[in-house]
Amino acid sequence: MQEQMIDLSGDCARCFGLCCVALPFAASADFARDKLAGTPCPNLRDDHRCGIHARLRDEGYTGCTVYDCFGAGQKVSQITFGGRDWRDGPREDARRMFDVFPVVRQLHELLWYLTEALTLPAARPVHADLRRMLERTEALTRESAEELAALDVPAHRQEVNVLLLRTSELVRAGVGGGGRKKNRRGADLMGARLKGADLRGASLRGAYLIAADLTGADLRGADLIGADLRDADLTDADLTGAFFLTQPQLNAARGSAGTRLPESVTRPVHWAA
């Protein structure tokens, strides 16, 4: 799984610090200060690396630690713009690069989901359609900057979502437990007390689980696409077989050495602290 997705992980060494320049952020619990889109973060060094990377949480930049471009940074830097640094070219080229980066990032996130869906045996009836959509989406990421800027991303996302929904239905149908028939799609579960809850095979697509207590909860085979897990407590929870869970979602949550995870993600370093 991880080998298949290696090109969908951010590689800062091959990127021109695009997430530190193109994206805006506002002073909050996640960021220590305001920053406008297209303006370099004051912590960005001349070599496009973060000057406080090892201290981001301590310095008030938790939001940076839970972000992942899914490999879009190096794609835009090295392929879309052929290795041209935004600092060296005309200002218009830099602006186009910053505009295209969020588009490719969304496409790469879809590639992540499609790639994972193809690893799920229960989704075999739609594997052919998933593979075609994967190839089509990958082709879109390699279009010109002008074509990418004009792309109707929401329309393409909707087409992909039809297949991902079907994948979810097929996978969850084979999961036993009381949560299998639970549809919590988009549910407001902020701060919910779900300690030890049986959520096997549940649909938690887009659910708001901010600061929810999921200690010891059974989330095996649950669909977690788009679920907001910020500050959710996953201590000793079982997420074995949970699918469409991304690293940024997990990085935003809290957990422990006893939290069981699917192979598609890694245990966040800050959990040990």
C-alpha cells in the first residue's frame, strides 16, 4: 500500500516550498500569525525548507504539522513548471504556479483515494472503473498550467465520488458488527462521547468528530473519508481496515501506542509525546 502511494506523499526536497507560499492562513490555534496567499511564510528559508520545522508545534504552527500536499508540490514544481523556481522567473509565472498548486493538490488527494480503493478486495466489481478514473485523473495532473487553472475540479470530484461511494458500500457490506448499517455521513459529532463505541463498518464520511472521545472505539472497516478528526481522542481505538483515512486526518487527532491503524498511514510522531 505504502509503496503504491509513494508518489502521493510530499517530497519537500523536490518542491519550491509551495505550501509555504501559495496557501493563506489566519492567526488561530493552528497558526501563530496571519499570512496572505502568495506571500512567503516568514519561516521559509532560501533553500525552500522550513526554518522551524522541528519546532512547529512549539512555535504555534500546528496547522503545518497536519498538512500534506499528497505529492502535488513536487508535481507542480518539477513537471508542470519544469523545475523553474518561482523566485527566479517573472511574477506572473509565480502567480500561475500558486494558482495551480491547490488544483493539483485536490487531484492528488483523489488519486490517493482511488489508489486505496484499488487495494480493497471487496471493491473488485468496480476495480476496472476505478482504474480508468485513476488514469484519467493522473492525466489531468499533467496538463498545462493554463488547462489546470481552467479545470472544473468540483465536477471531476463528483465523478470520482460516485465510484468512491460504491466502493464504500461494497466494503462496508462485508463488515460485521453493530456499526455496519450506521450512516453518520456529515453528522455533527463534535465532542461526542463515543468511548468504546461499536462503529465497525460505519459511514463517517465528512462527519464532524472534532474533540470526540473515541477512546477504545471499534472503527474497523469504517469509511472515514473527509471526517474531521481534529483533537479527536483515538487512544486505544481500533482502526484496522478503516479506509479513506489520510495522514493529515490522523496527524490532527490524538492517539496512543495502543491505537491500531490501517497500513495506509503511519503513527504520528507527536502521539508519543
